[in-house]
Amino acid sequence: MAILEVKHVDFRYGSGPWILKDISFSVEEGERVAILGPSGYGKSTLAKVIAGYLKPAGGEILWEGKPLPATGFCPIQLIYQHPEKALNPRWKMKDSLEEAGVPSEEVLTEMGIQEKWYQRWPNELSGGELQRFCVARVLKPETRLLICDEMTTMLDAINQAHIWNFVLAYAKKHNMTLLAITHNRYLANQVATRILRIPELNHVEVDQSSL
Amino acid sequence: MADMRLRTMEKAGGPFLNHRRKVLLIIIGGIVILAGLCLWGLLMDPSRYAPNYGARLLAPSFAHPFGTDNLGRDMFYRTICGLSTSIQIGLLSALVSSIIALILGSLSAVFGGKLDTVIGFLVDLCMGVPHLILLILISIAVGGGAAGVIIGVAVTHWPSLTRVIRAEVMQVRSAQYVQVARKLGMSNWHIAAKHIVPHVFPQYLVGLILLFPHAILHEAAITFLGYGLPLDTPAVGIILAEAMRHLAGGMWWLAFFPGIALLCMTQLFDVVGDYLKILIDPHSARQ
Amino acid sequence: MENEVLLEVQHLSVGFESYNARVEKVFFNAITDLNLTVRKGEIVAIVGSSGSGKSLLAHAVMNILPDNARTGGKMYYKGELLTPEVMNRLRGRQIAFIPQSVAFLDPLMQVGDQVVGTLGEKARALQQKAFEHFGLKQSVAQLYPFQLSGGMARRVLLSTSYVAETEMIIADEPTPGLDLKIAIEALKDFRVQADQGKGVILITHDIDLALHVADKIAIFYDGRVVETADTQTFRGDGQGLKHPYSRALFNALPQNGFNLQRCPKCGATCATWNVDEEGMRCGCGDS
């Protein structure tokens, strides 16, 4: 049975132009799916709709056949492109990392998170280091589907490979499902078992002049 | 990588009194002066400005730096006492006003929809009516006197701060790290206490301090017009109103010194508020 | 025989004075010791991760750094020492800067006039030609920056370099978030301009794009260019590259299989690598 079903999802902000139109696909448990395509096709919006950050204007998202729970630790977690926005600038790294409990020893070691970073502020660490904290805090047994929205686009190739290698190993070991959203086809080929192209998925008129 | 970044971040040296330390000193200095003024007036022996018919309408001298009035009261001590009264009333009414703003602004941002529209309408309404008229109406309606002034000033000064707080709460609520916290299963209580309040509080504090000069000037204004404090209280508004009667007789000091003192004090509040704003503004770290 | 050197940057350092969380002034080095040479007819890409400070190189050359920046080192343009005065004369005439975002445009001025800039009416025809060249309708010239879509803004920014008859173009991340194929298409114009004898600096975080567009690639890391290599060197297993960091970076690309070096001592992959002129060492050896 598909663990995630996206059925005829539409989305727009208020009464603005449609951003997502009639998007349907499903993901099996343990699959690693990449959604590939250039910017301007609503990839990030789709990620937010699936993760429950935004309510679809039409259609539905089913998680194990039911709507996503509104409260409590969400089984679908989303990693953003910009880690510095996903961390409270007024909090020390340790507080952000442990907001929802201390991550497992395995995650902390393999992500290369060092204890001397704990007492630092977010603006004192590099993007690659910040993103490790963001990934580590959601790699918990309760997380069943991880959506990586351009997770490593802002990072250098070494940090990108490091984070992805571990996320892939973790997903295999714990049977966690992955949804990678990216514009980089090499990356999609490397991480995914199945690739969906957003221009074929999203039935919305994209203004070519805005690309 | 991080180590390198920190290794290259070093104390820059330069004079001990750098820009930031100066700003901090000005703020502390301002607060000390204002608090001292307030305490001085509170603890002053009323006999200092008691009538003394042997020394009526004296021009400023060393014995009476601000001169004396037609009842022979020392204007210097009366002015200090008046300023102290103004600070106390300002403190109380600015505090009440800011709490109203905090509650309405947060409600407006959190619940949105109809409530937001209603609160937005109230803000516009309150800002649309000339301040002084609204103040006079309210203070008469609640029976005048000190209570009238405090209530009048308190319930007319919340609108602009409400807008600021509403915007700040809305901004932090939609921040990615708050949305992430929600998805990590954090309760609304946790989010409000750990994310939203620490973000909004500094803005609130600056707003509160910048309310003071308004509150004080409006208190003085309605007292001057005779709708405020009872005539026997040493308040700057009353001092100025009485001085009006003697100005034509050449008794300039009766209005001059209390007026200047009031102006200086409100300016001092403005300075403290503005510098505090600079201090908490992240962009100012560059200066 | 290599072409004439257009721009030469020697030991450039850029740092910022700022304040830490308290009231102490600190100094933060963003660029420590950067060397770069750009010759006529070549596209040099500076590749480094986002937020690592590589944009500051462009800002330093153009003399548009913020006030709290402190710079060191020397820059030469066609053999002439680039002082702030020289730069202010050359900016927009000999050296064109294509900024990262539409935020660098004046929000209250029509974009057509901004593209023409200070070059006067003789540039008007060139602006029209530039818009035609980049597929923009002539009516776009009458729009204000907020009315542009992301793609239009990018092409307006590209037009600025086309209009001025510059000899050098510095482009800071001109194709953010674009699909590789579209980005290469958008930068085809740089090739044309380079072939006409101009020099181009392309600042980007996207090494794939640099591999497709540039002649030389400068690997930027921790405030330094660790290596400048011909684009052809980046192939196979990267053995042609001199610096171990550039090799590691190249091998870590997804198309090269995410390969990472492991420290023989502690087994870490990259968390603690320190990079300097000679090589990269794992941080575990430090303590």
C-alpha cells in the first residue's frame, strides 16, 4: 500500500494565480523519490503542501490512507533550502537541536556534529554546519517520510555529499521514505529510486518569460 | 570551518568607549536621571514649596533658582515635584496602554480574521479622533481628577504600539523555525513562551518607553486646560496655567523654567527610547 | 601566448568591524588572502558555497563595500593600481557589475533609465538593442523593478553590461535557482562577449554551471582561492587538480558518486577538515 497519496492537489495563495494544479502521485514505504525540475514550477510549494505547512485549495493528501494529524510530532518532516531560516537566531545551537528531544548518538556522530558547536549562535556557523543540525533534529524514529527541499543547494559539494550519504544510509537502515526535491538531475539520479518531473506533474500554465 | 571563522573573529581593539558603549551609557544615564527626578519629588518635604507670603513673586536668584509665585511658593521645588508627578502618571498610563497594545496586538495577529478586522477598526477609530478631544472626553466621563487623567491617557495611547506588536507577532509566527517547531510537535504554549515572547519583548520595551513623552505631554496638556488634576497638586500643567495669569505682568520665570524642564524631560525619554532602539536593532552592530 | 591581463587581485583581504552580543567591538575576516588574475577573452568562475563571502570580492573590486568593511591588498586594472578614485571613474564604463538580485536596482526608477544609467541618451539605442537581444519587450523599459518577474529582472540586469561598452564584466550569481540547461543558455552571451576580448568574472556556487561556461575555475574556500585551474582539468578522477581540497570537492559531486575522503585516523569525512595553502588536514590531529 502506498504510504503517501497525493490526489488531485491544487494550490494558490488567496485568489492569486494557480501555483499547483491537479497534482497526483503516490509513494510506497521505503521508496526514495526525486521531484526534479527547474524553479518556477512550484516545487517548494508542493513540498510545503505535502508536509502540511500549507492547506491545499483542492484535492487531498493521504498519509497511510488518512489525513495528516494536525498536532504532535509529524511523521512527515521537511528540510528547507536555507538552514539559517529554520533556526531561531536567538537560540544557541544546542537548544535548537534538542527542541524536540536529544537526537540519537548514531545521528550526532555520523552527521559530524561537534559538541563545541553547541554553545554557538547560528550566525557563527557555516551553512553546511547549520544544515547538519536541521537534519539531525528530525532524524527520529517518529519521522517516516523526510522531504528534502533543495536541502544541499546552498552548500559546497563536500558538505552536500556528506549530508546526503548519511541521510541515504539512515533511510535504508530505518526504512524511512525519502522525497527529494531538486533542480539538479545528477543529484536526483544519485539519490532516488524513482524520478518524477515536475513539469509533467503540475498541470499549471507556467509563464515562460518568468523563468 | 567553524573554527577558522571564529579564529579570524577577534577583538578589534579601538577606544574603550566605542559607539555601542556610548549608546549604552547614554541610556543608563537617562534612566538614572529620570528615576532620580521621580524619587526626589516623591520623597520631598512639602514644606519646601509651601506658601511663604513674605517672598512673593521673586525673580530667580540663588535662594530661589526658578523664582517664586504669587503665594511665595518656591518654583524650583514645585517644578521638580510636578515633573515627578508627571513621571508617575506617565509610568502608570504608559504601562496600562502598552499592556492593552500587547493584548490587542497579539490577539489580532494570532486569531486574524474577523477579530483582526475589528481591532484594526478600533485602531483606526482611535487614531482618527483628535487625541486631545478624546482624552478630555474620557477623563470627564470617568469623573476627572487624577484617575480621570490616568485612565484618559492610558486608553488613548495604545493604537500605534498595537500595530507594531501585531506586525512583529505575525512575522515571527510565520518564521520557518516556528513552523518547524510546530511540526516537531511543540505546543502552542511552548512556541509562545520560547519563540514569540523573546522576539516581541524588546520591541515592546522600546514602544513602552517611547509612549512616555506622549503620555506626559498629554497629561500636562489636559491639566493645563483644567480638565485634569486638582488645582492644589504641584503639576506642570497647573503651574503653567497659573503662570499664564502673571505673564502679562512680566513674571516670565513662572512659565519659562517649568516649561523648559518639561521639554527637557520628554526629550530625555525620547533619547532613551531611540537609543534603546538602536541597541536592539541588529543592523546597528555594523556602526 | 596568453592574452593581456585585465584585472589582477593580489592578497586581497576584506573584513568587517562589528559588535558581538555584548558591547565589544569584534573584527571578522571574510576574505583573508585572495589572489586572482583575469585576462582578456576569458571567463573565470569563482566557485564557493553560498554565504562564504565570495560576493565580497566583486563588491571590493567595484568599491561598493559597506562602511564598516576594512580591506587590504592591491588590485590592478590593466596595470594601473585600482584606487577608490580610479574605480569610481571606471565603474559602469569599463567594468560592469551584474548584481545578484533586483534589490540592487532603484525601486523608484524605470528600469530602462537604470540600464542607460549615467551614459546619457546615446546609450538609449544600445539599451533598446540589449532588450531585444535578451528577448525583453521594449515596453519593459517603462516598468519599475517591483513589476518585473524574476526572469525579467535577471535579463534587465544582464542588459546593463551589454549597454556600457565595458571591457570587463563581473557577474554575481546571475542565474540563481535556474535549471542547468537554462542557466547555460542564459550565460551564452558571456561567451560571445569574452570572444570579443572582454574579461568575465562569474561568481557562482554552482560548480556544474562553472564547468560548462567558464575557461578557468577558481575554487574559493574560507576566504581564499585555494586553486585556479583550467576547466579541462576538472575531469576523470580530478588527478590533474593540484590542491587536495579541489580534488575532494570535484569527487564529491553527485555525478562523480558522492565520493568523500575519510581521515585515516578518526574516520570522519568532512566535519573537521582544515584547509590551508598546502593541503587539507583532519581536525582530529590538532588536539
